[in-house]
Amino acid sequence: MRETLRVRLFFVFGGIFFLLFCSAARNLPPWGSYRGPYGDVIARVSVYERHATDVVNAINYDYRAMDTLGEEFILFTAVLGVLMLLRREQVKVNEGEKIDDRIRLSLTARASAMPALLVTVVFGFYIGLHGQLTPGGGFQAGVILASAPFLLYVCENTESFRRVTSHRALEVIEAAGAGGYAVIGLAALALGVPFLTNFLPLGTTGDVFSSGTIALISACVGFEVTAAFLLAGYAYLQEIIAGETPEE
Amino acid sequence: MIWVGAGLLILVAVTGFGVVRTRDVTGQVIAISFYGVLMSLVFFFFQAPDVALSQITVGAVALPLMIMLAISRMKYRTVRMRKRERDA
Amino acid sequence: MPHVLHLLPYLVAAWLFFCGLYGLVSSRHLVHSVICLAILQSSTYILLLGIGYRVGGVAPIFADIAPGTVTVDPVVQALMLTDVVVEAVVVALLLAMVVKAHEKSGTVSPDELRTLRG
């Protein structure tokens, strides 16, 4: 189908659907007047029941932990797909085709990137450990920690990025993070309570080591997200790093 | 305060349209990075700090980085194919 | 809340949805269509957060406010948090497919990819 015909059909049917959506949106509650009971009940109850002051993370890793398990496995499968599509075996490397991998930035820029790297890593661990108290948790911490080697890649050459991310340990960490979540749920089953119940001692509200399995699950998710982003980045950069040639 | 939120939402609508209408792919990466920062401001207005933290790190850093890596990988392969054709 | 603003986030969400869909339909570069898919996905964030907002509510973090204060809805925020991170990785998967398609056929235009077979 030619492009102009496609776009005209889209405008006709899309316009009809847009009008139907607008007439349906008139029955939604007006903006700013949330009425549903579920959110209010959880916000009132979760500080006492789970000793976690961050209600959003308590929902993510305890009340609706099953949904987060599914999302985490979406992430795992997507990275699996990226690695399967972009990995290739080591073939011959033509000498004249290697990419020019010199360090291009000046010493000042690289020297001032190192404190930024340190602050990023410390901040990532802080966000990951305090998920149950303040905004944060495993997903955010994973992305922050994964941006540190990318900072290395931007400031130095691809060789330093490869030295950090080309280990088999990254794959083990990712699998351990994804599997650890399921193992924590199964451990609850082994103790006789339902899957993914919070079975560890809950501690004092406001402490770092509080709220039972929420902190543990958050740590597992953080490891998995970090390793997932680094593996995906390495798969994209792999051909540029090693200068491998595709099979003809 | 509610008018600030309304203004931010209108800005998001305009920026989204601008991202779609940018035809050059490299320019579109910069546009979607700006869109990500704007979305995180909207999430702050909606009193959602967790989601805003996620959106800042992902939408302004990780997503444009992935797209740029994919684009540069395609360009690197095209350059190398052409060099090989020229030498052959 | 002034009456004119009652439906604003829902309309903005629908507008973003149709912008993304228009970009997807009329795209000439596969990476451009993947980015329009990301815009499509962000329209759902605005819709969900618009439903959960409450005027005068604060963020649902009780680290420094008393439990029992009026907050916005935490459930939609929990659904959205994981979604934002998963979106980036799914975009990475789609771009890996685009890279492979470019490798096999040498072109990134969706119209040309349809006519090249076998």
C-alpha cells in the first residue's frame, strides 16, 4: 500500500477513534478527584503492616510482587533476545579495518570524570539500599549503576568499557538476580506460607534493614537490571570493539 | 499551581508532536532525550518521585544511549562494507 | 479545579497516542518508527497518572509526614515504575532486530524491506 493512501486511511479511521475516545473520556472522574478505595487503603495500612515508609515500593515488592516478577522476566527475556541477535563468534580480524580506538578527550576532562564516576556508583548503591524508606529501589539503582561504565566509554575508549563488561561474571549476576527473586518466592512456599509472602522479620520502621523481603528483592532486581543494561550495551558495541568481520 | 501542571501537559503534547515530525534520526535522539526530561518534570508535578527518578535515568540517559549505539553500529557496518567494496 | 481542566490529561494522552501512531504509519526509517513507539508508550503514563492524581495530595512516602495524610494514589505509580525501565530494554530489543534487518538487506526503509524477499 502506498504511503499517501496509508496516511489518509489512518486519518479517517484514527479520527473516528479519537472522537470515540473523547466521548468515552467524559465519563472518567474529573482530573484531581481520585475516588477509588484501593490506593487509600494501602497508603493507610502499609506503614504498620510492612514497616516500610515508601508505599510505592511496598506495593511493588510485596503487595503486588507477582506483577514485578513478571516485569523482571520481561526484562530478562528482552536482553536474552538482544544477545541472541547480536552475538557472533570470533572470526578473523582484518588489520586495516580495526576502528581507531584512541583516547580523544584531554586529561582535564578525563580527570574530572573520575569523581563523577565515584559519585555515581555511591549514589547508585545508596538508592538501591534505601528503596523501602525513600524513593528508590532496585530498578532505579540498576539503571544508575549501569550508567557508570557508559561514562567510562564516553570519556575513555571502548577498551576500558570492554574491560569492565566483557566478563562471564556479568551473565552470572544477571541470572542470579532474576532467579533470586523466584527463589525468595519459593522459599516462602517451602515455609508453608503462600508464594512471595514477606516471611523475614520486619524490623523497625525507618531502619535500613527493615521490611523483610522487600529490601532483599530490591537488591536482586538491582543486580539484574545493572547486568541487563551492561550486557545489552556490550552486545551493541561488540562489533565495534573487536573489529570482527561478519560471515560473508 | 494547577495551571503550572496544565502548562506542562500542553508542553508535553507539543514536544511529542515535535519528536514525531523530526525526520533525521540523530536529531530525533536529542529530541527524545529532551522529551524524557520534560516527562520527568511532569511526574514530579504529579507527586510521583519514584517514577520521576526512573524516568530521568532511563528516558534521558539509557534510552537515547541505546538508540545511538544502534545507529552507530549500522553506520559502522555501512562504512566498512563500502571500504571493502572499494578495496576489492 | 476549573471546569476547563477536567479532562486535560486524558486528552493529552489521546493526542500523544495518535501522534505516535501517525509517526509509526508514515515512517520512512525503521529507527524513527521505534522512537514513535516509545512516544506511544509514554502516553499511557500520562493517562494512568492523571487518573491517580488528587488535588492537595502529597507523594505517598511517609518518611517525614505522618501516616494518614491525604496522598495521591500509590498503586498506579507502582505499575508505572517498572514499566519505564522495561520500555528501554524492549526498545533495545527492537533496535537489535532493526540492526539485523539492515545487515541482511542493506536498507532501513520499511517500504523497501517489504519488496525484498528471499
